[in-house]
Amino acid sequence: MRKFILLFQCHDRKGIVARISDFILKIGGNIITADQYSTDPAGGYFFMRVEFILDDGQQNRQSLVLAFGPIAQEFGASWNLYDQAETLRMGILVSEPDHCLVDLLYLWNAGELKVQIPFVLSNCEKHRKLVTGYNLPFYYVPASKDNRQESQILSHSLASTDFLVLARYMLVLSSDFLHKYNKDIINIHHGFLPSFKGVDPYGQALNKGVKVIGSTVHFVDNQLDEGPIIAQEVEYVSHKDSRQDLIRKGRHAEKKALAQALSSYIDYRIIKHENKTIVF
Amino acid sequence: MRKFILLFQCHDRKGIVARISDFILKIGGNIITADQYSTDPAGGYFFMRVEFILDDGQQNRQSLVLAFGPIAQEFGASWNLYDQAETLRMGILVSEPDHCLVDLLYLWNAGELKVQIPFVLSNCEKHRKLVTGYNLPFYYVPASKDNRQESQILSHSLASTDFLVLARYMLVLSSDFLHKYNKDIINIHHGFLPSFKGVDPYGQALNKGVKVIGSTVHFVDNQLDEGPIIAQEVEYVSHKDSRQDLIRKGRHAEKKALAQALSSYIDYRIIKHENKTIVF
Amino acid sequence: MRKFILLFQCHDRKGIVARISDFILKIGGNIITADQYSTDPAGGYFFMRVEFILDDGQQNRQSLVLAFGPIAQEFGASWNLYDQAETLRMGILVSEPDHCLVDLLYLWNAGELKVQIPFVLSNCEKHRKLVTGYNLPFYYVPASKDNRQESQILSHSLASTDFLVLARYMLVLSSDFLHKYNKDIINIHHGFLPSFKGVDPYGQALNKGVKVIGSTVHFVDNQLDEGPIIAQEVEYVSHKDSRQDLIRKGRHAEKKALAQALSSYIDYRIIKHENKTIVF
Amino acid sequence: MRKFILLFQCHDRKGIVARISDFILKIGGNIITADQYSTDPAGGYFFMRVEFILDDGQQNRQSLVLAFGPIAQEFGASWNLYDQAETLRMGILVSEPDHCLVDLLYLWNAGELKVQIPFVLSNCEKHRKLVTGYNLPFYYVPASKDNRQESQILSHSLASTDFLVLARYMLVLSSDFLHKYNKDIINIHHGFLPSFKGVDPYGQALNKGVKVIGSTVHFVDNQLDEGPIIAQEVEYVSHKDSRQDLIRKGRHAEKKALAQALSSYIDYRIIKHENKTIVF
């Protein structure tokens, strides 16, 4: 018994759900869960995620893709079909702050983040012990503002990963890197975007005197801290909280937002659309 | 163009979604949104809510019910079909505290609670001005612990309402009343159930020294504060908060939970199942 | 028995608390609660709020002010002494959206917002019924972007109020108005400042695709939506939420933040310092 | 320059704050922060926490205790004076679930939990690697329901710790153990007390169909899950969440509540009073 996930989007019109569920029925599948969203039933855009199981051992992802292709074409749809058994390969980039890294490795080791981790790459040597303690490869790449070492990062990442997560990686990746890598990159920003972009968001929050701080997980695009937002979490603060307190309190929000966003991503629950996300 | 909502539940098996969406396609409908939930794809129970629009003026609820009946029978399903244009009739019972009443009438008047309100009934005469200011009937029924006046409440409610909301009504309705009324009754309890049932939940919370208080909206059944929970909201408190402070802070949670629960109910998003609720 | 509140701020140094509490002891007072905050014990700025009761009927605010003056001078302090029995006079300005107004009047009528309300002023005639139903004066001033009618607003407010609350008042008050009124003005902005300043913050939030919306209560200063923040509240949202949904959900946050901020203000719990607030 | 913390409680009466702050002034101290709380200014009970610094190297805890004793006696007060430089010794007991342990060790290693950790004791051998990786002693004690091994736990704990934290320790400690240990024991219960005491609180929450789960940190006393509550945190859930999902979501609340409660404890911010806590 295998589980597949279909992500599907097209201009909204009648009969999409019927056509897709009929297809799944005919191949002997059973729909576990299906989510739809339409920006507007009249003339809008339609999004669907279907999770279904097949007991027939004959079918695999390739044969399903072949069979479903013509239906998708009918609707002029963008789509992807995933076999849940094929786990994604997630490369981790991290700078000095290690709380997100610690949390991700914990969740992965506990079987709650169903990914492969080809490596953890850092410009801080000090994480080596933690990472190798989990029997994972650790790459020390001394990237800095003056030399971002992007070709080295790319050569580590390109073939071995399906996506990258910046688990508090403090250097901006260039447009050139994004273009060459050309897969998803997920970043945790320790500010409540669109407020407090860039460096030291907790210091910015302190100076502004806000009463709530937040953190934001988003896809990376060409503009700093501007890609589609996946998840946000907040913490209440007061005048008594120092910059150090904000950092400490903010960690809860960072870890929670990142764990939640990655869990959605790995379950293929996220569809990007016009600089926003649908998160089913 | 009319909008219909189908609520459907049966033992889970293959092809349910396909069969239902095919039916909707064939009658010329367009699915706006569909939600499913299964307690277990293998041998569990399946729940579905489908919202669809029909432009064909010929079809109405009755003809759709006739047409869908055989399909439901195939699956041995429990189901209901609702025409969104037919608004529900919500009777309100309220005792002395008026914040929930004020909020419900505000939301109703603002067009955000799409119900008819046949009456507000209270054992407190003082709400008359507020209620009649909205041109709604107000019934003063001097119910008390010694004389619950249930026959009078029933005679007001039975024919004129589709459901009742107890917007801080402080008397328990008897099993006999529930049996005779035999429709949904929704209660807001100002405690975080299953903690702090019965009278003075804020006082109970204060004595226990909890650091978070809550309120709970639930269907009423034969046991005190025990019916299926629809929504819960919380507020953080501290040792500094007096009983009066808990009452004051709790109001936010009460109003928010009640508005949210009623909004779900009116949109036919709630399915009861084994003393729990599925809220799509 | 009368209750007084002292707000006090000066450069931090030894003995401030001792000096103040000794003063209160000597006049026969009993400290109910005292809060301090120092930006830095070495060379920082010190803030204190003391609430104390006096049973001696002889003392009043004036005599206490005379007696305390020399002590404050010793420390080069800014300070104010308030008699809790002298309730503040709060003028309300409101445009079309009425949910904050409804909430404030409810709280005031319930005795939970211990202020006088000399008037509600609006550029929307439609609130008259609500306001006069509470036996409060209602002033209709047809202010618009082209003619802000500030001299009329000022003539209503200047002598009769101690502070103004903009309970969703949609016109910006000019620097000239602020200068002439020269007392506190508290605004509720329906966006999570510093994000989403100016018009239609919910629309801005929708376009940005944020997963959390918020509202902010702040003092008004010369820059749009830039004064010291008093309170912020948030609500979680998703891709499913329309602009209308954000407006609906945001109301909870707006009402809660405004009620909390005004309650702090009226209890003299707020000290402004360098574009931030200390809220004891 | 040393920092001291005074915790003080007595029947409320005039002049307490003055007397204490005068004492601190006379020994050359500077009050950093002071918090008070009174259950009732007339006839109630008064609590105070004062944090002050002394530059005079002559004074130490013992001499201060001697000097302050007579003042405390005047007021018939219970009190304690702590030297912030003397860090508390926190023994950790843990069973199979390790997320709280991982978080505590992370925070301790990051310098954010200013305690000594004399040992981690577990009835699960598997935590040895994690604990010894931090160069901390690990004691494997195969306690079970049939043999709680309390004498062994006591012999490890009695002399070497100032308090114990049960970081998801699944065996109840007997009254006899509590009596012999006779110091504070802090427990994290993964349920929203007073709901869902005892075993499998997430399963209990699932069966009840609640829409919010929570976790509770409390002092241990003779009754199961009944001691004074220090901190509570919550997470929103829905019908879709399985028992496994509740466990996963609940971990955020558990870790946050425990970190917050221990941080308050270590800073001497908690006073127990009549089965409740004052947490300054």
C-alpha cells in the first residue's frame, strides 16, 4: 500500500474535483484527504491537494504520471505527483546561532521530520560535534560577507539536495546562486515580516518598542526577506525585555514556525502562487 | 446562482469523493470547497462537507434531495443538504451577563451572523431596551432555580427556532426540555472544560491558581457542561488578577469563542460524532 | 480612604525607592503596589509607579504635591501625582467602523472603564442613536480629507477633555491640531505596526500574504502611525481568509488591544520615554 | 558588585516597603527592581521581592542575613535572602521522552539556565550519550512501577541538589520520598491541569475532543498533579490531530512552560502561598 500526493492548480471551472476523483477511483485508489481552494469560483484560480493510497503494487509514480498527464492537459494545469515513500533530501545551512539546528536534528532523529539530510553546512566550525554526533556529514565552509563561497556551497548542494533550509544562516544568497540552484530554499527570519527585514531584527524591534515580536519562515527569492511567507509565530514582550530577552523569547517562535513550515513542505502541503502561499 | 452545502458521513471506503463530485458535476454544479476527514482510511468513519453552486434555476433543495438520496443509500450514509439562502432561526437565551448578547446582536446587525433571530428570551428584564432597540422581540420569562419555566421557554422556541444559543444563560435545561425541543442547543461555558464545570468557573480557576483561563462553546446534552466541544479560547492570567479581572479578561475569550462557533454552525461546518465535533 | 498614584522618572541612583517609600510612610500612607524599571542601574534612567492609600482625610492632591515637590527636586525628577477619585475625561473620535465604539461604550457603562465621556464626535451621523442611547452627547462633524474641520474638533475637545481616543477615526490629525490640543491622543491602528501603516492595513496584509495579522494602540505624534506603542494584539490567519475575513478576525484584536491600553492609561500605568512606553 | 535577592512575606501593614528600602539604602545598596503583591491591603497578606546590588565587598549573605533578621522579626515575616552568585544545584529526573531534557541541556549549555546540574538520573539508559556529551554525570536507575528505587534516587539527590526537576519523569514520587527530600520538586505535566491528571493526558484530551491542549509546570506535593501551578502554556488543535499530533504539538508548550518556570525559579521570582504561586 503506497501513498501518493497530487498538487494541482489551474483556472477554476466546473468538474475539476469530479475528474480528479474519478481518475483516482479508476486506478483503484482511495482518497485519504483532499483540499481545495479557489481565489474566486467565477474566473479565479483553483488549487487542489489530494492524498490517496493504492494497494495495487503495479502502479508507481511514473505510470501514474503518464496516466494523469492527459487530464491535467485538459485543464491546462500545473501539477506534481509525489510518492510519499521517496523522501526529500534537505540540505541545512546554518551560521552561529544553533537553536534551530538543534531542534531540526532532534525532530529528524525522532522520526518526525521525514527527510534525508545529506549534510549540514556552516561557516561556524563549532557545530561539527553536534552534527557528526548524529552521523551526518558536516561541511565547514568559511563563508563571510567578503567571500560568500557560493560556488563551494553550490557544489555541495546541487546534486545532493531537493531543497535547502537556512536555519539561521546569516549571509544573503546571491541571485546568481538562486538561479543556479533553482530549487526551493526556505529561510527562517527572526523578525515579523514585513517589519524588521535584514540584520538584527530583535534590536530593531527593541528600538521600535513593539509589544509583540515574531518570526517568519518564507521561501527565498531575489529580494531580501521578501519571498512568499509560509508560517509566522509570535511572542508577547514588554518594556522589561532586553535585547537578550527578545532573543531568548524569540527562539520559541523561531523553532515552532520552522518546524511547522518544514513539516508542511515535506508533506507537500504548500503551493506558491503570486508571492503568497497556499498552505493546506 | 444558488449555493448548497452537503454534509455527509458514512463508513469509509473507496470512491466516495468520486461518486459525490460526479453527482455534482452531472447536475451542473461547481464545487466551491470540499473538506473530508476520515478517522481511519481502513475501516474508519468518513466525513465530508461540500459547498457547491448551481446556476440552473430549476433545481432546488427538494429536487436535489430526491436525486441524491439513492447515492447516499449506496453508502449507508447519514447526510443533510442545505440551501444557503434559507437562513437558520436562532433563539437566544440569556441571563444577567450581557456581553455575549451585545456581541451577537452587533454581529447580526452588521450582517456577519447570517441568521434570523425570532427572539431574545431572558430572566432579566434589563435587556429589553437593548433587544427592542434592534427591533427584535424580547420575552421576559422569570425563570429561576425553583421554577425554570421550561414549558414557557419551550412554547416560545419549539416552532419558531432551528436552534437555541445559551449566551450566558445560567439555568440548566432539563433532560425533559432537551427531549421535547430535540434540536441543537449551543452553550458558552466560561471555563476551560473539562475543568471548572458548573457554577462560578472563574472563582474555581482563581482558587486553583491556574495561569491560563478559557471558555468553551459546546452542544448541550443531558450531562452538565459535557456535550461535544465546538470551540475553545484562552487568556493568560497571573496571581495579580482578581476574580473581577478574570471575569473581565474572560469576556474576550467568551465572545471570540462564541462568535467563531456560531459562525461555523451557521455555515454548516460542524458534524457531531461520538461526543466530539468535526469542525471543517 | 483615598487612593493616589505617583508616576516618577529620573536618572537612576541609590536611594530613590527608600526616599519615596519613606515619604509615603511619613504622611501616613500605605503602599498598595509599586513598580520600578531602570534602563540600566549604572547610569540609566529610572521609572517608578506607586499606588498608595491614605486614611487621613486632611491630605489632598494639592497638599501632597506641595510636600513631595522638594523630594522630586532632589532627584531632578519628572513626576505626576494623581488622585484616583478624579476620573479622567476621555473624548472619543470615530469614523464609520463602530465595533471599537460599541465596545468602549459597553465597558464604560459596565463600570469597567472609569472615565467620564464628555462626547463622542464622528463624521458619521449614523452613530448618533447608539451614543445618545447611553445619554452621552454626540457631535456630528462632517470632517473629510478635503476639510478636516479641525478647529471645530478642537473647540469641542480642548476644555472638556483630558485626552482623546481615536477609536477608528480615519482622518489624520494635523501637527497644528496636535500642537494646539497638547494632551495625549491614543489611536488604534488596525495593522501590526511598524508594518502596514496608513490606509487599508488589512488589504496590505492580504497582498503580502502574512499568516498573522495584528492591531496596535499607540500615542499619536507628528508622524503617521509612528508614536509610542502601548499595546498590540494578533490573530492567526490563512490563505483562505479574504479581506472581509481579516476585517472580521481583526476586530477581536482591535477591541482587546484598545480596551487593554485604555485601562492601563486610566490607571496611570503608562510612562512615555524616548518614543517607547513603559507599561507597568 | 554583587546582586542579592530578598523574598519576603508577612501580614500586610503600613511601612513595609519603606522599612525594607531604608535598610537597603543604609547598607549602601541600590534597588534594581522591587515587586510587591498584597492579597488585600486591609488585613491581607503581603509579598515582596527585591533585587539589589552592593558594591561594598565587605558584606556577604551571612552578614546581611544577620543585619536584616531583626527587621523581619518586627513584621513577623517569612523571608529568604539569596546571593545571585551562588547558583542553585538542579538535579534532573527523566524517563523515556527526551525533548524537555534536550531543551534544558541546550539552555544550560548556552548559559541561559544559570544552575549547576549535579546529575541527570533516568530509568532509560538511552539518554546516557546525550548527557555525557555535555560532560554531566548520568545515573541509570532502573526504577519502575514495581520498584521505584526511591532510596537510590534519594541518595543521589539529597546532599547534591537544591531542587529537583521532573523533566517528564513518569513515576510518581511517594510521600515518603517528598518528606525525606524536603526541598522543592518541579514537575512538567503534559496536560492542562486541573484537567487530565495522571497518565496519558494527550489521549485523555483526544477522547474528550478539546480544541486546545496545554501543559502545566507545578510544584510536586503529596497529591498527584495537584501542587501549586507555576506556568501553563497552550496549543490550539483540531479534529484532524491524532494522538501523535497532540504529542508533537504539545512539545512546544511543554518546553516553553518548563523553560519559563525554571527561569523564574532560578531567579527567585516564585513565592508559594496556600497552594498557589506568586510569580513576580
